[in-house]
Amino acid sequence: MKSDDFLFEVGIEEIPAGYISNAAAKLQEGFRSYLQENKLEFEDFVKFSTPRRLAILITGLQTRQQDEVVEKVGPLKSLSYTADNQLTRAAAGFLQNAGGCREDIYLVPSSRGEKIAVKVKKKGREATEILQEGILNILKSLPFPKTMHWGDTKFLFARPIRWLLILFGDKVIDVELDGIRSGNYSFGNRFFDRGEKIFINYAASYRENLLSARVLASRGERKDIIIQQLQNLYQGESRNVIINDNLLEEVTDLVEYPTAVNARFKEKFLELPDLIVTSTLSQHQKYFAVTDGEGKLTNDFVFISNGDPSFSDLIRTGNERVVEARLEDAEFYYREDLKTPLADFVDKLKDVTFQENLGTLHDKMKRISKIALKIGNEIGISASEKEKIKRAAYLCKADLVTLMLGEKEFTKLQGYIGMQYARASAEDEEVALAIYEHYLPRGVDDELPRTVTGAVIAIADRIDTICGICGSDMLPTGSNDPFALRRAANGIVLIIAHHALNINLLHLIDSAYEILADKLVTPYNNKDFVINFLKQRVNWLLKEKGIDYDVIESVMHIDYSDLVDLLRRARDLQDFKQRDDFNRLVIGFKRVSNIIAAEKEFSLPDISLFQEPAEFDLYHGYEKLGGEVDKLLKSKNYHKIMELLVGFGPVIDKFFDDVLVNVENEKLRKNRYFLLAQIRSLFRKTADIAKIVLAGKNS
């Protein structure tokens, strides 16, 4: 079967960097699914993307479908022939539509009886024809956060489409989209060319043709070149570029032909806190900061130019002016804010609404303080630590109404600015740190609060938001979580686990709802939802900690609200899961659980009804084991408990070897059920090991 290379490129006005990677991946998925659906084989996919284009090169694509033999089934045999063995009208019509003749007929079984059928040869279609039919649908299916119309078009896309390049080998596949007709040309880097067309004569020459027009179409190659340039820029000097991964990804999608250029701002701006400077460079300008040999911030920075390298000096001057103007603004906000102690900003929180139903930021601050003190009491902190928690809670939102954050220039520095201003206001260092830390973690991989004060405020803030928003009937859904409640809940369980805080999640939810009582129309509204919501996050955390799903199921039924205890229990069980003697115990315990699974009511076993020695051994062993387990549960020594349970396994096995449980005598049978129920209940105090999945078994 013949094959050739297929190339598709859609040319667009510059698309936002955050849109590109997902769109390029979906474009590849769309073509892959379409080709598989239409039974066109191919060798490989190569995707390309820049701010001005999304492209796919499919190598070794079949030029046409393979012919195939298709079975077509017609009416029932009884409806296909007349009494004199002639074809009925239904059968004749079927043959005509199927393209067969009477000699081709054979019979196939069906639920209603035999039917007539024929096999016909289906000729494969040309790949060009198939692609022509599907290209626009694939393009229309690309997802973007926002789309737009342009001109008189009805087509929606992230940015206006300007050209379509569609080649199969050296032939253009003719497609038209709102007046734009496909061709064999593209356009180069807009900073180099004058709008001249770059003709692509063969699909396979796409990358090289664009490179000659200063477009590096491969995103991976572009990223590697940027990294290499950043690493080489200060080679031999005691300076290093801070290569922030998120910034690197964004910059890669901002340029087509990268050139790393170093520049400089005035040294006086190094008197500002480091994050203000680096935030100005990275968040606002998409530039990289530079440190010296000791890791201290310098007044150098690096930007990735998309322009002609021969004009780098001119481009550098313009970028230096922009950076200095932004740093001048930052310095002004910072100096003005420092004229006022941080505590003096707290009253201004009364003028800022947190959420319509839940009041102002000042209201939220007061709730955080109350919840935080309840948490402090539960975990048993000292009086001096409580004072730090009260002060940190009082100040934790104050920076939101400072000039630095209020002007919307540095909103991502919330907490950090508060920490800097708290230090300048001579607040306790742990209080200052807690103001910063209560926003941590911002994501799954972010750092966690280091201080207990910061951890407590972080938990209080998040549980207030979760209970308040859910209590106001704004529940998160699979695709809609505008208040980032999942992230908030993840933060709660991560912090509790990290600091091993003895916080009961159910008590925490109750505390938040009690304090929110005057804000909610219905007290404790959606509390059950919140409980289940936190339970899901606990399950998520156990998975993140590497706990197997069956181990999670075996411990979650006990008390998931004590997260620290749950983690300890799960980890110990996970360790035992690797042991052969434990696996034998699981098999025996599954027999215990399965035999009494249908029973609903249980009583204490009557020892006078025991007949076999193994019954007495099991009962007396249970009594001794129960006392030891209860003592160890108080000290939460689950490893030792599991050792005892494993040691008890042979007693269970001996019972099943020697005793017939399901005897005809109902009284005797029930009594044996009661004994097994006691065993099950004792084991379940630690874990329901019947839920453990053994290797090679489903249950």
C-alpha cells in the first residue's frame, strides 16, 4: 500500500501562550482518532506549535484505504423466499442495495432465526477525500478558554485564522474556511519577513522551510535552545539565571525564534524585597532574574527576544526602560505602605467584600481567628502560642488593602507583602511568617507552612471558605470550582499530615459551621456534602502517600477524621501486605467475613454450646487477644497489633479445619456465627482486612 506524508498547519494571529500546548495536543488527538476511525494507517505524528501556528505532520500515511470484504445481513430466510423458491421483494431489494447477487447468498443465525447474508467487496476510499471531509471538524473541535468571531465569519477560534497549509506529499488538499482557501504556503517570523509567503513544496520539508524563515516550529527544540542559551549566557562568570519552570514553559510559547539577551536595571531597586523584584520581572514582563555566586539577587535580568538578534542592543534598551518604570511603581507603593504599621490596615478590610453572603474580609478575618483558637485548644498549644495565633489571624488579610496589592499590580504576592510589612512593623517573627504561610500550599507541589502558627491559620482560613461557600449553596462540580475549594481541602489534609496535627476533621467542620451560623440562611446547610468532600480529599491524600487502594478501603471505615492516626494505620498495614503470613491471615479472615456476610443480628456466643476443641481455642484466644489489642490501640501501636493478628491466623485456620460452621442445628450454627462475628469485630478495630486484594485474586 502506498503512503506519503501529510501536513496540516493553521496560521493565526498570536495566540495566548496558555492556550497553545493543550490545543496542539488536541489537534494531534483529533487527527489520530479520525484516521483510526477511517482505517487509515500511518507511521508517526509530529506536532508543531508557535504563537502563530498549530501544525501536525503525519508521516507514512496511507494514500487510500485498503479494500475490504464486508458482510451484509438481510431479512429472515422465511421472508426472503416465496413458496416456489423465488426471491421475495424484500430479499431482492436487499441484494440490490448490498451490491450482491442470488448466488452470493448464505445463511447466518440470529435470535429470531436464520437470515440471508452476502459478502461484498468494499473498495477503499482515497485518503485525500477522507481528509478533506474531516479537517474542518477537527479544527472546530479544538478547545480554548475563550473564543472569538472576526470580520463576518461565523467560525469561533482563539484568534483570527489567517491561512491554511494542507499538503499530502506535494499536493494541496483543497479546503475552504470562511473565504480562506488552503494552499502550499506559510509565513515566517513577523519580525524578519515582510509578509512574504514561504512556499512548502513537500510536507516533509516543512520544518526546514520554516527554519529558513526564522521560525523554529518544534516546541521541544525551541525550549531546549532557550535552556541552553540561558545556561551559556553567563558562562565563566559568577552569575546564574534563575530558570523558573513555569516561566520557561510560558516563554517557549511566546516566541518563534528565541534569542536570550541580558539587560540591567538600577541597583537601588535591590533594596526592595526580592520577590517584588522577581515578580516584576517574571510575572509582568516574562523575564528571568539573575543571581550572583552566593545566590543573591543581582540587578541583571534576561529576556527571550523574538526579534532580529542584530537589533538586540536596541531591544535591550527598550526592555530596560519598561522594567525600570515598573520597579519605580513598585518602589513607590512599597515606601508609601511602610509609612503605616500593618495593623492600621485591618480596619480597611471592612470596605472589601469577601463574598456577598459571607460578609467582608474583616468578617472573614474574625472567623479565622475564632476557628484558629479552637484548633489551638484541640492540639494543646501553649498560652504564648495562642497569642501568636490571635495576632497572626488578626493581621493575615491586612496586606490585601495595601497599595502594593490594592493597585492589582502584585496580587500574587499576597501574604509575602504582609510578611514584609509585619517585619517592618516589628511584629513577632513567627507572626510575620504565619501571614505568608497561611496561603501555603498554593498547589499540590507547593511548599507547606513551616510554623505551627502558619499551619493553624492556613487550616482555619480554608475551612471557613469551604463551609461558607458550600453553606451558601455554591457547591463545586466536576468542571466548576470558582472558589478553588478542592485546592483548599487538599491544603487542609496536606498541612495536617505534614505537621502531624491531632485535628479531628469532623470537629473542624462543626466549629466552622458554628461560627458561620449568623451568615447562613440555613444552619449547617450542606454539612453532609462538606463531610463527604473532606473524606474524598483524605482518600486522595492516602493515594498521594503511595497507599494502595485496597489498603485505603480497609482503613477508611474506622475513623478517617483523625488523619494522622489513619496514615499511621494505613502505612503499617501496607508494610504487612508484603508478607506471606499476612496474606494467609487475609485468606482466613475473608472466610470469617464471607460466612457471616448475610447475617444482620448478632449476640455474644454461648460457651456452653461449644463442642469442638478448636471452638474453645478460638474463643479463649480471642479473649486474650482482645485485651492485648485494646491496650495497644490506646498507644496506637498498629504494627504490634498486626503482629498479634498475624500470630492469631493459625488459630482461625485450625477452627475452619476442625469445625463445620454451617451445621443443620440452627442454634449451634448461630452460636458459631456469633463467635466469628466477635473475631471480625476485633480485627476491624484496626482494619477490615477482608478488603485486601491478594496478588492474582479479585477478592
